[in-house]
Amino acid sequence: MTDRSADGGAGDELDEAWETPPAKSPPRLLGPLFRAWNWLVRQLAAERERWVLWIPVGFGFGAVLYFALRSEPPAWAGLVAVGGAILGFALLRRWLPGLAVALGLLVVAAGFLTAQGHAWRVASPILAREIPSAVVTGRVMAVERRPGALRITLRDPTVSRLKPEETPAALRIRLSDRYPPPPPGALVRLRATLSPPAPPAEPGAFDFQRRAYFMGLGAAGFSVGAAEVIEAPPLTGWAAVTVAFERARGHIAERVAATISDPVEASVTAALLNGEQFAIPDATMDAFRNSGLAHLLSISGLHVGIAAGILFYVVRALLAAIPFIALRWPIKKIAALCGILSALAYTLLVGAPLPTVRSVLMTGLVMGAVLLDRDPLSMRLVAFAGIVTAAMDPEGMLGPSFQMSFAAVVALIAAFEGGGPLARWGRDAGWFGRSALYVGGIVLTSVIATLATLPFSLFHFQQIAFYGVLSNMIAIPVTSFWVMPWSLIAYALFPFGLEAPAVIAMNWGDRVVIWTAEFFGGLPWASLTVPAMPAGGFAAVILGGLWLCVWTRRWRWWGLAAVAAGLATPALVERPDVLVSGDGRIAAVRAASGRLSLSVKSEGRTAETWLQRDGVPEPDEPWPRTGAGAGGELTCDALGCLYRRGGRTVALLRLPDALDEDCGGADVVVAAFPARACRAPLVIDRWRLRRDGAHALYLEAGGIRIESVRDQRGDRPWTGRR
């Protein structure tokens, strides 16, 4: 037997409990299997301190398993799964491998049960059809200021044309900025056109319907008139606290706009103070995305950590300057408590987005470790924060905000764990060593965070920012050492109306950040759009990255192979030849150039999503009203178009008069109106689109393969079907 790790008797007993002793005369073919198993056992035993880090992974996998189902499981499914895992845990407690498997299944079942219970807890009605010109009354809980418009969220609304049991718990309504915005907490009445939350633009695209369901939003719409404020009793309890912070966010935006004359700079400064990005112009947001600096505008762990850290050191320094207090009170622990309170207040002020909640949990644990005289930096902190955050909002775990936030933190802590000797060298090397270590730390942090979040940017946004490392090397130090300290001073001065000097000083740093975003975002090849990464490739990247960051021995580098394989999958993905929106109003075909040709101009969320997921942001020539297009593969007349590719013909009809001619000669007929009498082999008409959502068609040599939104996600509570 090979040498064991020097852990003492407990390690030897653990190894022996797992290893499979060879038979007296093992079969020749099974001998290598026994040796491979025992080698794997020794590796796992040596990493026993890291086993606990896989608990949040199993918990998250259970939640993902729930969301991946195509039909809603029975209400008892999660409870039975947990009960079965507990039973297996009890029966297999004397056999260590079986005990480990039972524990893993228990964690997965707990994640499944949590996600299922959360879906049941937030369930509320979803609007089934568009309702024009309805009288809506509700309490304003959020006001979003956007260029040219406002968007308000109404809670506990009443809708004139809906029964109470059919009325959603919350509505999101767009208002014209010609009218004054209603104050948060006010009860308002308005006339609006309401629609159900938008389903995915194509199979596999972002599912806003699911996100809206878990946010409690059952409908969205627009109002053409002003919102009338009516009398209502004041709010109490937590709702009153929420409204108070919402009013504070609006107050900050107004005071910043009054202090800074440039609207772009004012919108960026306000976003860093109150967490609202809605007022930032699209061109500026594109510059931040293309330069890899968009994360600076999303209030996340970076901002919370900086805010809590600054207050921690300031409070500690002030208390240390008073000998009477410094000699008698635990000033470090007092400063840690102030850091926790500042993180909580900051989170509530910016609206408590999911990454900020995660960061508050981790900040609280770090400061708590200071209070308990423990090591404040540990991967276990991330694991604990991951479980709590996923349990609070399992569906949010599927979004880019959660994933990119945790990916960056996990990668940075894994690098920190391996950089202990270098850090000790820097501390012992005097001011020059510390300076070099600081500069190198900024560079290394930017590189690691950029690489760690790259796969998630590819999967969710289909974009790579090539200059992200360089732009972050400039913007992060400016944000950390100039913008955030002045923002804390501004917070302290806002109640007294004296914030103008601090806001102006903060804006100087914001100018540098904006200039950095515009400079790097405007360079040639600043960003590259690639085809959407398939789910299998994304899973390979996540598992490979976790393997690389969680383990500490040399076998951790196996994870790089999985990461590389996953990153290569966008180059292998097959994109549809024909796309049809869920309402049939817009379609696209694959032109001879390889790009999509759209039936309308590229403006609109559906067209933007198609082009983004296709990896080519610029479309081919739009469809002609008559004549040929898409490189000669598309011919159109006043009644519709015929698309021919790979020996197949798809008829895209504009008017019902084309049914008689095209239904007899096309392989597929697509129509935004009813076409039940059509004799074509495959018909995609209004009723099928309404039932199955957007369609993607692949014209292959062996036939036509069709995918729909319903094929991808099935019938779930958030789809309006159970």
C-alpha cells in the first residue's frame, strides 16, 4: 500500500473504510479497477477538509433539477425525496461509501424541495391575455426612472376587467415622463393596457416569464395618461421600511441631478449611489459592456465589501486615536460591528439585489470572524453564503448576476489560498515589496475575475470583452479609493442637504470610469459576439471550474479540460434556419451569407435576442416586399414569402389568400392567422404559436427539425399551465 497522508490514525481509518481490499486472486481485468478505485479514495481522503464545499453544489443541483423538469412534480415529490435520502442515510451509516452517497442525495433532495416550496410560496395569478384600457388601482412600491419614461410597480392591485382571484399580486406599468411620477407608497388609479409577461424570444433564450413569476409580477403594461393619487391609509411594518428606502433612492437621484449638470455623469453617479441603472443612456451602457466594466454599475460584492471595509478602518482609526477608549474597549470588534451595520444599510438602500445579499452574508461572516477572533477569509464563507442565497431565491440562482458574482469570488479566494507564500514575502519585503504586491494584486485580481466570469458572459450575453483586464486595472482602483469613499461621505451629508461637495468630488472619479469605458469600449475588437453556448457546454464549464477551485491537490487541474471543452461548444452549435416569434409578427431566415434576414427592422427585444444569440449583431438585408432576398433563397410577393434551403420549402404567409396555393406545395406553412384547413405536412399558425410559443426550424437533409419554447420548458406554473 502506498504512503498515506500524515493525518494520524483518523486518516488511516477513513482510508481503510473506503478502500476495496483485493481478493486473494483478483481477476486480471478487475485488478486495474481496484487500483484505480483505491487511488481515487486516497485522493478524496486527502481532500477531506474540502468535502463540505460540495454541499452547496449538490444543493444547487437539486434546485436546477426542479427547474429543468418539463412538468410540475407532485406536491409530495420533494418531501418523499428528502425522506428517502434520510432513510438511506440511516440504513447505510455503517458503510462509509454508501453513507456519502446518501448524504449527497439528501443535499440534492433538499435543494429540490427548497425550489419546489419556493415556487409554491410565491404562486400568484398570471394574466392570460391582453387587456386593453383597464382601470388599475394599486400601491406604488417602486419607481424606475428611464430615459423618456417612468416605470412603476404596483402591489395588491385591482383591475376593472379581472376578478379578484384572477388579479396578479403585482403589475409593472410604463408611464410617460411628461407626467410627474407618483411618490412611492402612494395609492394610485390609472388606465392601462396590460399584457402577460413576455415568454422567451426563442427556445433556450432568457425566460422572463419565469423570472416575473418568482418576482410576483403577473402582468406588464403601459398607461397613456397620468396616475391619479387617491387617499389611502399609511403603510405599516416592513412595507413602510421598503417604501422609505425607495423614497430615499428617488431623493438621491434628484439631488445628484441637481448637482451634476451632465446627464450621463449624473446617471452614472446616481447608479453608484442608489443602485438604479435605468437612467443611464443605452450608448453609455454599451460602452461599459464592451469594455468589461458593466459590473461596476451593478451594485454587488465589490461595492458592499469596499463600503464595509472603509467604515471598518475609519471607525477603528478614530477609536484608536482616543487613548481612553483604545485601552479599555475592543475597538476592532466595535469596528467590525459597524461594518456589518453599514453593509445592511447599504443593501437596503440599493434595493437588495441578489449579489448584494450574497455579499452582505459574506461581509457579515467576515466581520463575525473578526468578532470571534477567527480567520475571516475562507472558502467555507462562500459555501455558506451560497446555500443561504440559493435558499432565499432558488430561481435567482439561474441568472447571470448570481452566477458571475459567485464565480468571481470563488476564483479569487481559490487564488488567495494558493498565494499565501507570496503574500508573506510581500509583507516581509518592506515598502517596495508591499507596493509591488499591491500592483500585482490589482492586475491578478482583474485577470482572475475576468477569466472566471467569461463563461457566464458567453452563456448569458454571448459576448467577450477583450480589454476587460486593462479597463478594470484603471477603473477598479479609482472606484475603490476615490469613488466609494466619497460616496460614503455623501451618504452622511444627504440628510443635512450638504452633500454637493462630496457628490462633485465623487463625480470626478466617475468621469475617469466613464472615460475608461468609452475609450476601451470604442477600440477595434473591443468585444466579440459569439453564438449562444449550449446548456451542456455551460454545465461542463461550471463543473470544471468547481473542480479546479474546490480541490487543492494536483488533480484539481483536470478541471481545465472540462472548462476548455465547454468553452469550445459555441463554435460547434447549430443555429436555426428559420425563427418565428410567439405572436407570429416577426420571423427570420438564414441568408446565403450565414446571417439572419429579418421580416422587420432589427429594433425590438425579440430581434435583438435573435441576433445576439446568433453571434452576429448585424442582420442581413431585410425581407423585400416583392422580389428576391436573403441571397436568392427567399422570394416574396404581396401575399407572403417562400424560403428554400436544403431542398425544403417554408412558406411564410402574410395574408390568408396565400393558403390555397402554398399549402399544397410547401413543406412548412407559417402564418400569424388560423390555418387549420391547410394541407401542408406541417402548419405553424396562430393557435400553435399561442400554445407552444416561438419556434425554431432546422432544415436538414433528413427532414425538418422543429423546436418550440414549450418543447424546451414544458408546462410549468410560470408558463400559465400546470
